[in-house]
Amino acid sequence: MLENLDVVTLSRIQFGLTAMYHFIFVPLTLGLSVILGIMETIYVMTGREIWKKMTQYWGILFGINFVMGVATGITMEFQFGTNWAYYAHYVGDVFGTPLAIEGFMAFFLEATFVGMFVFGWNRMSKVAHLTTTWMVALGSNLSALWILIANGWMQHPVGAHFNFQTLRMEVSNFGDVLFNPVGQAKFVHTVSAGYVTGATFVLAVSAYFLLRKRNSEFAIRSITVAASFGLAAALSAIVLGDESGYLAGENQKMKLAAVEGAWHTEAAPASFNLIGFPNQDTHETEGAIKIPYVLGLIATRSLDKPVMGIDDLVKENAFRIQDGIQAYSALRVLLKDPNDKVAQQQLSAHESNLGYSLLLKPYTNNIIDATPAQIQKAAEDTVPHVAPLFWTFRIMVACAFFFLALFAVAFYLSCKRTLEKKWFLVVAFCSLPLPWVASEMGWFVAENGRQPWAIDGVLPTFLGTSSLATTDLWISVSGFVVFYTLLAIVEVYLMIKYIRLGPENT
């Protein structure tokens, strides 16, 4: 089976693996950077040395994670040129802009102030060092902002147009790219998830100290910060995740239908499948337990609008493919005569569906003369794999509500000054891996739910790859897996080492 993987599949596997590895480190960087700012602010305001010690200790763990994040993140951007050359050529003018800004505005800012944070304790005043710490947090969040603006454009391409003379997508309104509602929603939701990760990490490690009956004063204060910060972050992640669901209902109906396992259009008020077993062969979700009204509220913010199912969306996409053929036909004329006014008008009228016509390329070399059967096959290709999306989404949501309950209990016990209950400490410690599970599930839903598109509705994934041999890809995939696995092992080893040492020995 593995030997039959093609260039597209291997390219997707490589980028998916490197992205998932990289995202092990990103959420913790986002969360810990803000927690460090909170702790050091309390130190500057109160002058109590324990808060300085807390900032320094959690800062060591932050630094380890930050270095690993940089090491895994730099290589990812190069893959757009090495493995996704046509993607970079076709949409590089739009997609590359926020990534370039991220490098200059955010990454260099963050990297510079991380050094000042680590080495500046005895070289700067309290206020100056506090400013440095908050600049690290600002840099981390700005980095996420620009990357998610780029990713949001992949999900909902706005502010750009197709130039038939260059055969590329070009920016027409950078303001639309910047304030893309999908990109903004992804940013606040992802950052909130990162804050949950940082709070859970601090909570779990502090619970470990209390279970070992050591560093009690340090651990209780750390849990107090994590509980309040984590509760706010968990609430934000859930609310902002709901906003992402609404935007998917507006802009990515197929993704929403797949996540819901909705094969047939749900009449208003649409019900939500709490659990079930999607069957891609029978186009049914078997054994579904439904919650009335919920899907309608999430997807349409109403109780009187239906939610389209996969089967009807396939029919709609078949029409869009037929319409896109008109744009493709006009484009062929314009390649021979760029001044043909009739062809220009035809392309302009049908340009929004040009990408859909490209879905026919695996089935015919002559898109203009595609048969109804070929159009139907291409339309069916717009359905992603439903079962993995259905279950990963529900794992993510279950984790989100668990965190809400966990931090609510932690906040309550903190207010009552009864944090040292063993049952709570065991649950808190065992919850440590869950934010990473939720984050990885979220990214899987976001990226796999967009398939078969690299840029939703614009560029099919299979057209975006470089001209590489499968042997080259096997070598690079293997190399990345080995290298990134070693980095993950080093991260875990160093984290465990410094957690066991504790704040008194670091």
C-alpha cells in the first residue's frame, strides 16, 4: 500500500507531519508567554521575590519550548518552494505577503526579546524587564496572527483576483486579506487554545509538585494564576469556536456538513448529531443521537434556515464545475488573444468558479468537452473523508468542555484555599496531554476538512505540488520524521529534567 503513494499524497503527508510536529510547541509558547507576563507583573507590583522566582522557573520551560518551536517552524516555510512549487507560483503574491510580514514584524521581535528576557534579569530595571516579557508575549501572538491570516485566506480567499495575463492570483485589496473574518476567527480561537495549553501545563506541573509535597507555596500560587487564566481562555475557546462554526456555515458548507456527518439537507431547525457512525458508502450517519436546534444555531444563527447536506452540496458543486468550464474556455481564448473583449467578459462573469473546472483534470485532458459523468466524478471529489472529521471534531469539543470544568473547579478550590485535594491534583496532572490532543484534532479538522482544495474553491491540492520523484519525497519524509522525533524527545527530556529539579534547583 505504501509503495503506491503518489507525489501529491506524499507531499501532503510530509507537510501534514511537519505541521503537526511544529504545533506541539506553538500552543505552549502562546500560553506560557502571557502567563510569564502576568506573573512578572505581580512581582513588579508587589515586590515579592517568590513571583520573580516563578517567572524565572516557568521562563526556563518556556525557553526550551521556544527553541524547539523555532527549529521545527523554519523548515515549514521552505516546503512551499520545495514541495509545493506551483502553489507558491499561483498564489505566492497573496499567501506570501502575511508570511513575510510575520518574519519581519513578529518572529524577529519575539526572538530578540526572548534573549533579553533570559539574560536581562540583572541588567535592566524591573519595569524594563517586565516590558521585555510582555514584548515576548506580543511577538508570539503577532506571529500567530500573520500565519493565521495566511491560513484563513486558504480557507476563504478574499481580496485577490485571477490575472489571466500572468496566470496567477494577485492581491486586489490587502485590507480584505487582513480583515478576512475567517482568518480573524481562526486567530482568536487558536490563540485561546494556546492559552488553555499554557494554563493546563502550569496547572499539571504544579499539581505534580503538590502531590510530591514540595514547593507548595510556589505551586499554589502558580495554580491560582493558571486557574483564572485558564478559565477565561477555555470560555473564549468555546465561544470563538462557535464563531468558527458559523463562518464555516457561511463560507465552507461542505466542511461543516462533513464535520456534522450530514448527508442530507437538514430542514430548519437543524439538529446536531451528537454521536453517530458516518458511512461514506451508504451516505448515512448510522445510530445518530441528535440534539434539536443546535446545528441551526451554530451554522445559521437562526431556527428558520436549513443546513445543506453533502448530497445537495455535491449537486451544487457539479453546477459550479459546469459554470467554471465557461471560465476555462474563455481563458484558453485569452491565452491566444489577450485583447478579446468577449472572452474577457466571459471570464469575468464565470471567474469565481474557474477553480472548480480544474477538478476535472484527473478525468480528462480536454476540460471544455468534459462529459456529465466526468463532471459528476469531479463533484464527488469535493467530499472529504467524513468519518475522521466527524470524530476528531467531537474529540476536540469534548476536550474543550473538560477544560472548562477543570478550570472552573480549580478556580473554585483556589478561592476556597483548598487546592491540595488529592483527587483534584491527580485529575489535573493526568490532564496534561489533553490540550495537545485537542489542538492537533482542531488542525486536522481545519486542514483536512478543506480538501480537495489547497485554496478553497481556487486551487485543487493535486495541482499545487512540485515536479518531484516519489523517491525524493520518501527520503525527505523519512528525514523529517527522524529529525522532528528527535527534537520531540529532546524537548520531553529537558522538560522532565527541569520539572523534577524544581524551582529550588534551577
